[in-house]
Amino acid sequence: MRLRALLLLTALLTVIPGMGAEETVSAFMADGFDPPLGLVGPKQYYRARGFRPNGHLGEDWNGVGGGDTDLGDPVYNIAHGLVVFARNYKLGWGNVVIIRHAYLENGQTQFVDSLYGHLNEILVQEGQQAAKGVKIGTIGNNRGMYDAHLHFEMRKNIRVGMFRSSFPRDYSIYWDPSEFIAAHRTLAGAGTTAALPINTFPASAPPVVGAPMQQAEAPLVKPSAVPVLRRGGSFKIDRYDDLR
């Protein structure tokens, strides 16, 4: 009787989503990663704020004109992948898209989520396969909360979703976006597919990890790799505690 009960429990755990069985879909592997802005046209952008462990968990990209001069500019998918989140999360986020990518690293299949926040509009749907370079949305300002810019993250942990406060805020969970892209511009695996995990985000917020996120202290920076031709107006940075 105990053996039969154990076999039945094993079968249930195999078929019920969220009970230990991993759901997957077939998706094209990334053949390389590109920046999310400035792929087409003469406009330039700069990294107004970078990634900082236990601080700013992504990058803020702004047009060189400052203010809302980049409002409505196109945001592009950085690599082949699957849209796993595309909706208005409100709070300090506004419209958010998360795309999941499979890629080869030293012959092993790895996964990474790219997040695009504060979008003015969303041009993709959850469950949609998105090719590298496709326009997925436009730069926004979250209903005027900030000057228009793109908040961009890359997560090596694909369980985070919109529950950042429930996970460590360091390199165990996040990539430095610019460093990751620079190291993965061209990859093997073009035209091949992988079993991409889906439905990995928690259904509700897990317990908060560590202390609450603090207000930003780091100044805005102008990386030499992206020359700033001109800047006008202020750039209101997004508060960390708004982005929980």
C-alpha cells in the first residue's frame, strides 16, 4: 500500500505544474546579444546610471538630449528569446517586459532574463517568441514619475520576476548588463533550439531577503564608450524603494 501511494505521489509531482516538474517550450538559442537602444538611426544614448550590487540592480539608459527627448524612442530585444512577462506593474515600474534567453556558454546551455522597465508602450505579448533586434516597446517615464529613460536588467536567476526584494541583490542573481553583452556579442548555436523553462516566477511574493533597498547615492555617470554630445534638463533617477 505504501509503495502504491509513493508511486501515485511521484506521478502527481511529474504532471502538476509548480509541484516539482519543469515546464519547457522549444525556443531558438541566442546567437549573440546586442544593446537594447540605438540599433537604428542617428540618436545617441548614454548609461546615466550603472549596475551596483546591493544598490541599483540594472542600468538606466537616457538619450543624450536629456529630459524627455527620448520619450517614445524604440527599445529592441537584445537576443532571440521568449516573452515571459509583458504588463503594467505600476508602482515605480510602469510597463515592464521580461524576455528569457537560452545561450551556449562553454558548450553548456544557460538561461538569462532581460528586463526592460518604464516603457511608454509594450509591443509584444506574453508567450511570444521574439527575434533579436525586434522592437518590443518604447522608452517611457512611468506616467511622468521620471525623465524618460530605459531601466534595463539582466538576471542569471530566472525565478526573480517582479519580486526583487525576495532574492539577494548581488552577482549571484544579476549580471552587469553592459559587461554581459560585451562578452556575448557573438555566440555559437545559431538556428538551433533549446528547451526553455517557463512559469518559473513565484505566484506570490516570497519572504523578503535582507534589509530594504536604500535610496540611490551614486551620481550619474557618462561612460566614455558612449560620447555625450549634449544634455539638457534634469534627469530624475528612479528610487530603489519604488522598484520592489
